[in-house]
Amino acid sequence: MSGFIDDFDGTKLHWKQRLHFLENKVSYLLDEVSQLRSIVRHLTAAQPDAIQQSGQTRDSFDYQWKALPEGQAMLSNPEWKANVPNKIATMSDLPAEWFKGKVVMDAGCGQGRWTYGFGKLGVARCTSVDISESGLARTAEIGKEFGPGFEVLRRDLRQDLGVAPDYDMVWCFGVLHHTGNTYAGFRNLAKLVKPGGYLFVMIYGEPRPGAPFDFDYYHQMFTMRSRVRNLPFDEKVTTIENTYGKENLHGYFDAISPAINDLYRWDELVSWFVDAGFTDIKRTDPGTNHHMVGRRKE
């Protein structure tokens, strides 16, 4: 074998050149898909189909907080619970001492795991918001430990939250990419941060070009979502538990059951922070998902 392959136009390419050529074409197509997906999101955010998906996603999380309160990264895990204040400090790239006496928002609080962390860090006031009544009920119980400065509000992050823009930090972990209008939710949160304050978000990231595991993982997730899409929630639980094990049930249900699971590129999210008046924008975790924090200009 000569090692050369005829291209479609008759050009002879060595197999290594051909492989490099194909890699470049795939990279180009992924870039195009990413840009088109971003445009489609903005165009369809308020369309009926998107709203229907939003309803399913809301119901999925309400079921999750009611029926699946335990998990490895939840307050039911004593080790994780003890370390949650440190996790907040690490992911926000701020010393634990900074939080004492501050005013914070836990946006999309779920059942209150981060609210608990803020309480242990000694914040003066914490507003925990979510659309799930089940999640808010659990968070309200957690807040009682820390006094009257902790309140819960039922709010949709895609709409104006109706609170004063006086927060030292707005924290939103793993929520905006499930709303169906990530950009609108981001803007609503960004405007609540006072000058000099911080906005932290964790948003699902697109697979990284040089990370084969990312592509494999997202393919698995797409396959599982297709498999369980039309099942009732309790049957989804059974299927996911049988596939990934009881110890991983909560996390995988979170990733598979909701109809909306949007992925974003780092550069797009940075542009949102910049446009909203934030500086010192940084990534605080090297993984696939974007853990990022920015400071509002004084």
C-alpha cells in the first residue's frame, strides 16, 4: 500500500493528510452548528414548542426535589454537606471571610444546598428563588436555621424578579441552561448585582474539541434522553437507576430527564458578562461545564 488516498477531485493525499483534513472539516462543522444553535435559541425562546418544553423541565425538577432529595452532591451526603462552604468559596474564587455579612441570592436554589452553604459562611441576608414549590419548601426549612434574613421567593428567572438590585453576589449553579431562554435569565440576574459585586454561574459547556470523553458523554446523554423521553417520571427513575446505579441516580436524572439542556461556548458567555458591565471574568473549574465569575464595574 502506498499510503495515498484519492480525494473526491482526484487529488492524492497521504492518509495522515486526509485524516488532518477530515478533522479540520469536522471542527468547521461543529463551529457552524454552535453558531447556528445560538441563533436558533434566541429566535425560538418564546415560541409555543419552547414553552411546552419549559413546562416539562419545570415539572421534572419539581418531581426531582420531591421524590429524589438524596444524592452524592446533596445535603444528604454528610461529607459533601460539611464541605459546601468551601466549595462556594473555591468556585467563586473569593475567600470564605468575604461572605460574612454580605447580601446574596441563590438563584434556582432547588432544595437549598447552596443556601445552606451561604448560611454557614455567615451571610447577612440570602434570597433563595426557584420555580419549584417542592424545592422552595425544603429550602425554607433550611433557612430557618439561619434566621429571618433568609427568605424564599417563587420566581421564574426568565422574568423580572421584582427585587432590589443590591446584591453583593448572585449565585446561579446549573440552572440557566434549563430555562429555554438562558440569555434572558442571565440578564435578569446580572442587573441585580450592585457595583463591585459578583455574579457566579455554572452553565453547561459544549464538548471541548480535544476532549474525546466530552463527545462520548454527550452522545450517551442524548441516547438516554431519547430512550426515556416519553416515560412517566417514576419509570425514568427506574431506567436511570438500573443503568447508572442508585448512588448516581440524582445526578443523572438531573442531566437526562429535563427536556431543555442547552450547551454553550465559553466565548459566548464571556460576551454576555462584558455586555452586562462585568470585568475580571474568570473560569474557576477546568472541566467541561463553565464555572465562571465576574465582578460588576464600580
